Amino acid sequence: MKYIDEFRDGELARGLARAIAAEVHPERSYRLMEFCGGHTHAISRYGLQDLLPPQVRMIHGPGCPVCVLPIGRIDSAIELATRHGAMLCTYADTLRVPASGGLSLYKARAQGADVRMVYSCDDALALAEANPGREVVFFAIGFETTTPPTASVIRKASERGLKNFSVFCNHVLTPAAMTHIMQAQTGPDAVALDGFVGPAHVSTVIGYAAYQAFAEHYRKPVVIAGFEPLDMMQAILMLVRQVNDGRAVIENQFTRAVSREGNLKAQALVAQIFTLRDAFDWRGLGEVPASALRIRDEYVEFDAERRFGLDYRQVPDHKACECAAILRGQKRPQDCKVFGTVCTPDHPIGACMVSSEGACAAHYTYGRFRAADQQDTL
């Protein structure tokens, strides 16, 4: 397939692997975090870690929108569908995330709650129009990629005068999470990092210039990369070269989709509908300042949190689950005692095994955990 197969050429991948090996200094290590869950899946699916020299270690980041959603937010969504009797609409992966009391949105639906899977937020808007006697809530999650569509449906609902539609907003921000990870470099959650593979889809919206201040302040290189194996290998080569040169700049490997400024029209739409929260609770990272969005007061009638008076409370993860440490880059999926045994995609204990972008799901699906006996010597 044109423009896909070209980025999956095995011989070119091996050539890039040889180039990386030639650039690597044998006496040092290169610890690179792929922020996005899509990159984690690309690494596992195509066995890219096996092509890299032992000095280069790829570390999972918190870039899975379902994974970073804390249990308390899932509990609030269940409350909307049960106690408030709303028709709750959301994306598929969110339905399976374990919540408090052994529940999930799937299980709440099995007990009679009206929970619906939708393919887009416009589907939720259509359900509100088709059911004027029901309260319809769209459970919105995701990074900057999925925020503009949510903003669009809120504006449409306002223009159409819909009184039975609202949004439970859980949109979070990439640069804030990256900053939080770097600020923890000297604390108990410290993870030594030499650079970041920057997210692809997020960057199509916010542009690669959005990471400039991050690279300058923390002196860590960021290379924006696409999701194909050759994208990843080229981005890793670019990072290795920056580390060797002592540089810390933003480079854009994904030039076919990402520009410096990003999608200005989408950014303007988001700014019209949303504003920054003071702080937001992330699974694995805790409360992160200025890391999420809320609906502006001008559109308060479409804010489900305020319409239904939701009271968020923090809920600890399952004691056996290492999802939080995996999202921080402190541990690998195979370091979790329940990984691949009690916790599987069919019976997940934690969010990292649920999501199609989760690190545990990637390792389990593509068999990378079979290398668990290989010790990390970096």
C-alpha cells in the first residue's frame, strides 16, 4: 500500500539499526522515553527494541489517554449513568477500565445503566437530538488530538439549543505531563531520561513549537515521530545524535503531517470552548498543575460536572497493579507480578492492560514479555 509499506521496509529498518549502532558510544547508555502509547505499540509490534544496541533503552511514558484516567473519574462516569440516570456515551476502551467496587462501565451497563459505545462525539450529539426526554452525557477523554472534536460538539449543541446534552470533560495536556515527569527527576519517582520521542497525532494539533520551552528549560531533546517502524528508528537515530552532540532541540521527523505551528483553526476552537484547570489528577502522576481543560463558563450548561454536581474523590489503584509505576517509566509491564497471569486483556486488573494504547496490552499482544528474563543492565 503506497505511503504505508514504504515505512515498513525491513531492509531500511536494518540499515537504520546499523546507523544507530554506529553512532552509539559503547561506554554510555541512552534512555529514551516514547511518550505516546501508539509508539509503544509500534516498538512492540515490530520488535524494534531487538534491532537496537543494548545501550539504547526505550522507556514507556504516560501517553495513553485511557491509562492516565484515574479510577475516581471512572466512578464519576458510572455515577452519571446510575444515580443520575443519564445516557452515558463514550469510546470503547473506556468501558472496560476497572473502577471501584469491582465495577466498570461495562458492568454498570450489565446491571441496567444506559451506557453506550460511540465512534465519535457527534454520535452522542445525535443521540441527544433523537432522545429529547433523556439527559445524554458524552464522557470525553484524550489528549490534544481528541479535544477539538469535543469542542465542536459543544459549539453545535449551543447553536442548536440542545438542553439535554452535556460533556464530562477529561481532556489532558501533553506538555504539562512531560514537564511533571522532568520535575520528578530528583524525587522518589525519578527516572533518568536522555530524550523524548514526541507524540505524533498530538503534534499535528499543537505543532512541534509547543515543546520548545520544555527542551530549553530541561535540556532534553525531543523528536516528533510518526507511528511506522521506520519513523521510530529514524527518530531514535536523531535522538542519539543529539545526545552525543550535547544538543537539546526540537526536531520533527514526522514532516509529512506535523508543522511548526500545528492546526491553528483547531487551536482557536479549543480556546473558544475550554480553559485550563488549576490541576488535574492523573493515574501514575498524581495531581499535575495546569494539565487539563474544563469547559468555559460561557458554556456551563454543557458541563456535566457542574450540571450534576459531581464530587471527585481520589481512589487508589488495585494493590497488585503496577500501572502507575509503568506510566511514570519506573517499571516495565513484565515487572508487575500479575502481568500475563491474573491480568490479561480479557480480564484486566489495570488500565494499562485495557487500552489499545496501553503498555501492558502492547507487551502482552506482541509477546515482548517473553524477554522478561533479560536483565536491564543500563
